[in-house]
Amino acid sequence: MKKKIYILLNILVVCCLAPAPSMASSKSHKTRSTTYAHQTTHTFTPAYATLISPEPETEDWILDQTIIVPITQIQTAKNITLDPLTHTFTVPKGTYFIHFQFVMKDRQTIASPNNFFSFTKMHLDINNDSAQEILDWAPNIDSSGLLGDFRWASFSGSKIFSVGADETAIKMVLNRDTPVYGAEILFSHPENSVSNKHVEISPVRITLHKINGCP
């Protein structure tokens, strides 16, 4: 009798404990599924571009006080597009690192280079000036040329900025002091001319890439 009771108790113990591993396995599977679903909801979409403007085919000198930096070609890009007519590039929402550099020369029809390269502000125009990202820049001005020679200047800088919506349109804009007559500039390398261009060198070069998923 005691032996039968002992056997029944063992059977009950086994029956009670048997479902435990199955329940733990089911819970573990559910946790993994939930984690996977959470990760896939926030998938990172890459976006990057290298945008340039090559040596100009004609010398279209610029006298304007407000200048849109010409960007006419894409060297490489993913999920970023360019309108070469308006020099506008379009990006998806996210946080970006941008680096820019450009070179320009002047006609030197007046004496002081300050009348050409005295920029007061550089910024990114977001969605037709609905917002601005102010840029810092480092200038390098060569004013050693004699009267009648081209003088030149290069500018470069970088910035981290965020946009909160897809299809955000961006232009790079320069502002300078009111130019006097003759203070015209051209985005071009000083050693180049229309008849002797180094096509592998771009007077304007902008690179940007998204560094996180959304702002």
C-alpha cells in the first residue's frame, strides 16, 4: 500500500513539473519575437551624397549680394536627389553631417579683395527659407596678384543639422556686403580657364551623410 502511494506521488510530481520547460520556451520565444518587431520598426535608412559643380562652360560672373552656391551634378548619392536648375538637393528626415568647400576668383577691376569676398553669412536654406542652418566657414584668400590678374579665395566648413520631414529641400546660400561695381566673382579654380579646364577638379564640392534615423 505504501509502495502504491509512493508511486502515485512520483507521477503527480512529474506531471506538475513537465509543463514548466514548455512554458519557459514559449515565453522566451514571445520575448524574442517582441524584440525583433521593435527593432524592425526603427529600421535605419541610409542617405548620403556627393554634390559638385564643375568648371563653368562660360564665364558667368556674379555681382549679386545674395548668392546661391551652384550645385549641378551628383557624383554619388543614395536617397538624396538634386535639381540642378535651382541648385536644390532633397533629403529624407534625419540628422546629417555636411562638409562644403568651394573656390572662386574675381575680375580684379577694383583694388581691394574685401569688396569681392567679404561674406557676412553662409547658411542652408531649408524649404525655401522656412528655416535656416547657419554655417561657420574658414576662408583662404590670395590677394597677391597684380592689378588685372585674377585673385582667388577658397572657403570650407562643416555642420551637423537635423530635418524633421522627408522631401526636405535645401540650398546653400551666401550673403556678402553690398558689392561695388566691378566686384564680380566666378566659381572657378584660378589656374583654370574656359579653354583649359581640369575636369577632375570641381570648384564646388558638398558631401553629406545621415548619421541617425530621425531627429
